[in-house]
Amino acid sequence: EYEGKVGETTWNHLFKNQKVPFIGGINEHDSNKNQNIDVSETLEFIETAAKIISENESRGYGTVNRKDGTGSPSAPYSLSIGRLQWYGVRAHDLLKKIKDKNPEQAKQILTGTTIYEELMQDRSVFISRPLNEKEAEAVSKLLTTPEGIEVQNETMINDVGDYIRVGKNWGITDARALLYFADLYNQSPKSTKAIVEKVQANGEVTLEALHKAALEDSTMGVYKERRNATYEKALLYDGAGNKSEVGAISNSNKNKQQETSSGNDTASAANITEYVVKSGDTLSKIAKMFNTSVEELARFNKIQNVNLIVVGQVIKIPKANSAPVNNTLTDNNSISTGNVNVDKFLSIASGEFGYAEKGVNITKYGEWYGMNGEAWCVMFISWCADQAGILGDVVPKAAHAFYMKCGYIDKGNYRTRESGYIPKAGDTIIFSEGLEHVDNVSQEKRNYKHGGIVVAYDPETQTVYTIEGNAGNEVRYRAYNLNHIEIDGYGINGGTTYGQIPSNVSIGYMGTQ
């Protein structure tokens, strides 16, 4: 798979006749190194890096490059789209997610093209897929729908979070340097690795050293204006979680202290949740969703007619009443779910934090299960349950999310997201997505794609915190909005409390439906 997230001009400068395969690097070093830079694991930090990259690559959600690449066999002409200029098969992935959120809308927008039908086919159809003018206009329109904006924000956070983890695993510990690194890596993983190694040969990787080496590099130095702009933005970051004027790019439900002066109706971007109005929304409904009032939203957004909001409108919600998150899972003995067996289950899982696969899906969990080399998120759950002595009796033994769900259904212990069930610490969480065709495993029009273990729930922000195997090839903490569309449901394991919120959450999926 190619790391195709840049435009045509960049590709011509960087690779001339060939795109470089994505070389990753996440597993090249001990994944437990450099865990002391907590700020770089926060959603706020990842959003900051994502904003810098998106401003360098493309300033609009609806940006479409109709014919990217060089035309060579390894870099065929294909489309690049959106804020990170997702290329080829990754553009297919992005558009499919947008389509799945609102199929009827996507079908209507893409009428007169073959793209809607292609999005129901394998992603390989986009390996070589330039667009004509009519197709480009339709794709741009789809990208700028509320669903398109939401999916791009989530995907961007996902991708950039992985960049930052690569940088940390390559030995970078300075927060500003990581911001600069993320932009370099988005352009060229190969060139970035050479630059980092050059800096490391002479000492610590700092922002100044990385910038100097990048400007001197024959490939990355071509983009002097971009290098200087990124350097200046990274320099604004104070290294303690504050972004100065750098800003953020997507809505987040993470708690931050409100920074408003008395009587002032404005707040810093870091302390505002942005909600994009969808069909059927009212200001009253949105106010209830965020535990505020219609009057407060109208005042803060300067809305004169509270009965008039439109689809696509951005509503800003101040988070003055949010309490700072300070509970952590730094000590296994501190875990308390109200059930001693579930306590042990969670303690074992949290003890695996940072474990990384040794090759493609090569893990101790797969070896234990007898399916090494296969996707291992659900095998991780089974392994933890086995170590805790609750496999079979409480947690079903399974290697696939669908069969894990079936095991809980057989026990009468499965609750869907739609049921309104509030998860407890120690529950198993199952993720799925809708399909246009019947899945071979589930025999439903759903793909049961992932699983994890709930470590905490925050009722104030409606955020579910999990620990998951195979999360970017590692065991990591993640966070989701309670109503995130891909949460299928929960397997009840006997916990009775909301648990304790981890401090080192890698990435968040804070959108809903």
C-alpha cells in the first residue's frame, strides 16, 4: 500500500518516477520507549499536527486532484482528495466511509457517474482511477457534506497519530520536533528517516536540528517555504499542551479547562467543541446532546433565530462546565470495577500496554491461540481473559469479533449500542460497519471489524475509553463517543463501576452518527 497523501507536484519532486511504498517503522524499535512524553499522545497534540499538515497539503475538505501520480506502474495516475490528499486506494477507503454514513445522499450526489457502484467494489478499482471534470465535481461535493467532513477529520487524526508514534519509536522525544517530524513524514517516510538518522548521528533530535537537516536535504529542502512555515508553527507550541496560535482541526470531547474571562463570550479553540448540523437537527436537540441550553448556544454562536439552522452549519459549544480528566491507570492495583475477576482481567490488559507485533500480525496472543499471522484484536481479549481465569465462563473464546459477539448473545450478556446500555469497566466492546453485500463470516450486511476492552466511561463527556490489541499494530488506549456509529455493542463481564480514565489515550473517535 502506498503512502499517498500528497499532491502531484510533491510527488514529482519527491519520487520522480516512483512512489515509495509505505515503510512504517512502528515496530523497528521497542514500542515501550519514550512513553514519558504524555502530551504527544493526547488528541489535542495530534490535532495540532494534523492542522499543520492539512494547511500545507490542502486548505479545503473538497480539494480534488483529478490526476495524481506519475503514470508509472508503481505510481499510476489516480485521484488524490481531501485535506490530506488521500491517494488511490486510500481515497476509495475514505469515500466508502462517507458513503456508508449516508448512502442515499451519496447515491444522489454521485448520480451520473460510476463512482457509487465502484465504492461497493474492492478498493483495488482505485489503484489507477483518474477523474473527469464531472466526477471531480461530484466527489468534491460529497467530501464537503457533514459526513464527508466528519470522516476526513477522523481519518486525519488516525493517520497523523500513527506518524507521531513512528517518530517516538525512532527516538524523538521533543514535542515540537514531533510536530515538525509529522509533516516531513507525511511527505516522504524514506527521506524523513534519512534526515532523522543524520540528526541523531550528531546528538538529540530537536526542532532546530531537524529543521536545519531538512533544509539541507536534497529532497525535502526543495520545499523551503513549507519547511519554514512548519518550523514557525511548531515553535509556537509550548510543549506543555498549549498550542498558542496553532489551533485545532476537529471536534473533540476531551476535557479541557475553560479559558474565558468574565463576561466574555469567546473561548480559545482548544476549549470549544464544534458540531456540524445534520439533517433533522434542531438547536434544542443539539443543546440536549451537549448538556447545555438553547439560549447559551444562541448567545455563543450569535444566532438570532433559534428555529433556523441549516445542514452543514458549524455550531460551537463552549466547555465551561467540563471537569479536567485526572484519573489514570498508572498502577494496576488501583483498578476497581466492583468485581475481583474483572479487576484482574483489566490489570492484565493494562499491563500489556505498548506491546507491538513483531511482524505482520505476529504476536504472542496469536501464538497462544494457534492463529499467529492473523488479525489479533479479539485474540488479545481472549488471551487476557485466559490469564485472568475467566475465559469461557465469562468471556467467550474467539478470534473474530462476530464470534465473540455470538458467544455473549448465547450467554444473554450482549447489549447493543442502540439499546442505550452504558458500558462498565471490564466490558468487551465490539465494532462493526454496514456493508452493501452479505459478509462471508456474519452472513449479515455487516462487517464485524474489531474488538477491545472497556477500561472507563466518562458520563460527563459520554466518552468510552478502551484498551485494544492491533490498534495500529500495538496495544493502545483509545477513546470513543458513546454514540460512535461503529460501536456495535458490549459484552457484559460483571464490572459495576465506570472505572478509571487512562492518561495516555492514543487517539479518539469523538464523532457520533
